[in-house]
Amino acid sequence: MVVEIWMWASVLVFILAMLLVDLFAHRKAHEISFKEAAVWSTVWVVTGVAFGAIVWSTFGAEYGQQYFAGFLIEKSLAVDNVFIWAIIFASLAVPRKYQHRVLFLGVIGALIFRGIFIAAGAAILESFAWVLYVFAAFLIFTGFQMLRKRSEHDDPSNSAFFKWFSRRVPSTNEYHGQKLFVRKNGALLATPLFLVLVLIEFTDIIFAVDSIPAIFAVTSEPFIVFTANAFAILGLRAMYFLLADLMPRFVYLKLGLSLVLIWVGIKMGLHDLVKVPTLISLGVIVAILTIAIVASFAATRNGAIQSSERTAVGE
């Protein structure tokens, strides 16, 4: 796959333009309504799918399928981010009208960090092909760990990192609109919103450790890895506001995500022995996630969620 410099530049310019449009549309702090979240979610999904169609028509069906497989993996794994965001916002009492701004900044940071991780991962795989087996083992291990702890969602605000960071950064306990820093008595202080932003970036780095190897299981092309990540991440803010009130109903989603990680890990580990067509791999991922979502809504259709399932969503 030969990707010209102008193609990379065009994608980056387009992403920047979309971010500026999003920032302008949400320049004033306000609570995001379900309708607004639904509209923006549709915009981001359509944008991601449309880019996949461009990849398909430009580079061929195989690369198009790789993009959609990667996009779906990243989008589904990112849902677990949404659960963690809900826990962070509730734990630190972040007003709903300020949540979009901190998520917007968090997504920009996520794009930068993931770009670095993808470049590093591609360089490592180029020089040391055996690292694929390490990635495969890690994904299978992570999948089984997620399967074992599917009823748990730790509160990042109780993590050692957050406590350490909070002690070392002069801060105020009061929110000051959408400001990350304020000056009081000549001293520059971080607001709680800045601490929330740091925590969101920290958790995204942790999630990237899982998601980046997972997408390398379906493609080794840096262009596809980055764009699938980028277009999946760009819609996360809208997805959060769209799904925030439905979180308790996704009781089997983590089970589905764990099976996806195990599947892509096995596929990656056996790539020298068995070449699984990308279309079949994509079909397996779609089937797992569809069953998990349908089963979740079926199990909670009457509002009856078992106590263990309530724990899984942080209730």
C-alpha cells in the first residue's frame, strides 16, 4: 500500500477542520441534549464510513475491509472508555455543561498520543516481526483478564497516579467555568477541570495499550491504523452523551469486548499458520458485538439488572 505524503496531509487537514467545526458549534458551555448527541454521532459515523469507502475505492477491497475491521474494533473498544468517563465525571462532580469541553481536549490529546504509539508500533514491527507474537499473547491475556473482571470498573480518581498528581499540582476545589487554570493571590492554580482532563488522558493511554495492538491484528498499514483510530475516536464525545443514560443496559458488552480481544489475539498469533480472510474476521467481530448488545438489551428490557451487573456499570 503506497500512501503519498499529500494523502496524509489531506487527512490531517480534514481532521483539524472537523475539530474546528465541532469547537465552534460547542463554543458556549451548555448541556448536550440527546438530540444534539444523536446528530453529531451520526455525523461522525457517516464520516468514518465515508472515509472507509474512499479507502476501498482507492486502494482496493482488501484494504477497505482492513479499515472497516480496524474502525469497528476501535469503536467498540472505545465504548469502555465511555464507561470510565461516566465514572470520572460522577466521582469528581463535573457539571454536565463543562463535560464536552474537557472531552474535546481529551480527544485531541488522544489523537496525538495514539499517533505516537502507532508510529512506534509500526517501526517496531518493521524491525522485529516476532513482536507480533508478543502482541498476540498480550491481547489474549488482556481478553481473559477482562473476561474475569467483567463485573468491575475501577474508579480512576482513586488511582495512585491521580492521588500523586493531585498532591503535586497546586489547585483549587472550585470549578471556574471552562477554565483549566485560574490565578488567585498571584498564584496560578489548576481547576478541577484540568485534573479531570489529565485523568481522561491517562486512562486513554491505558486503553491505547490494548487497542493499538488489537488493530495491528487486522492490518499492518500505519495509514489504516491511524485513520481507523482517528475516525473512531473523533465520535467518542457525541457517543458519550448519546449513551450516558443507557450505560446500565450494556451489561454484556464487556464480555463481548473480551471475546473480541481474544479473537484478534488468536488470529494474530496464528497468522503464519492460518491466514484468516479480513472479511471473515470482520464478520466474527460484528457477530460478537451484535450478540453482546442484543443480549444486554434483552436482559434489561424490564429494568431488571442483577446486582453483579449493576456493579459492572459502576452503580
